[in-house]
Amino acid sequence: MTTLLTVLPLAIVMSAGPQIVTAVFLAPSRNARRNSLAFLASVALATTIGVTVFYVLGNAVSGDDSGGDSGKNWLDYLIIGLLVFMALRVFMQRKTTTPPKWMGRLETADPRFSAKIGLLLYLLMPTDVVSMATVGAYLSREGAPWSHGLPFIALTVLIAALPFLVLLLLGKRAETVLPKIRQWMNTNSWIVSEAVILFFLAMALFG
């Protein structure tokens, strides 16, 4: 249970930045329900793939262990190195708030484009790749079953679903609330991500 609770905060990092901004754009778009559901399905798929791949790789490293704890030591170093890289990247890009050009297509997106964007964002964004690698390697390092990654996947999807849930709950009022959420996330998401990463790094360093 402790291992499970430890990896959950990294779900916040998974959706901070362009990921949650994309979800905010899709929520009030044309075909909002279909677009948002397609996006969330792709988020679930991408996160499951990522965690599974790195969990299997972590088990392979641990299994290829002819020197006692050498496999686990390698995973320790890998996890710490990934977290340091992620902390530095988030800090260096903290002032990058200009949305990429493809976000202009989100308001008129269709479900296919929404699903494609979800897959690409969560499978190719460096912070997401490092987050999934850290979770998969950490679970493997602790000898936890793969199923302990499911709450992390579920929480990642839930966070990505927040703009859509706001739309469902507030209706037309969401049209004024969602832009404020988008602006706040653009400006402050790096602080939240940095805090989570440093917390996990402290856990990795001091046990």
C-alpha cells in the first residue's frame, strides 16, 4: 500500500502543461463529449502502455542479477537520474507559456484528432515518458505487482478529465471558468509539477 500511495502524486505531473490545456480546449469544442471521451481513452491507453513497458524493463533489469542487489541498485540510480532530469526540465521550461500552433485546431477537432493528440502527448512528452518510466521502475524495484500501477493510470485519466467534468457540472458557466483554469495551469503548473517531483526524489533518496 505504501508503494502504491508513493507513486500516485506523479499522476499530477502527467497532466501538467500542454496535456491539461488540451483537455480544457476540447471540453467546450464541437462534439465536446465525443472529443473528450476519445482523448481520455487515448490517455488511458498511452499511460497503460508506458507504465507496462517500463515495469517489464525494470523486472528484466532486476532479473538479470548475478551480483546480489546489483539489479536493484541500477534501478535506484535510474529512478534518481530520471527524477533529476525531469526536475531540471520542468524548471527550465517554466516560462514557456505560448501554446503550440496545433492547439488552434482543438476547438474544431473531431474524435480521431482528439485521440491522436492524446496518444502523442502522453507517449512522447519527455515529462510523461520520465514519469511513466519512474513509476514502472519504482514498482518493479519495490517488487510490487503490475496492478499497483492501475490507480496511477486511473488518477492520470481523472485529472485529464477534470475540464470535461467541469463542463458537465457547470454547463454554459464553464465557458467562463475553463479559460481561467487554462490560464492558471499555463502559468503555475510547473510549480505543482516541481513540488511533486522533488517529493518523489526525496522518497527515492532517503527511502
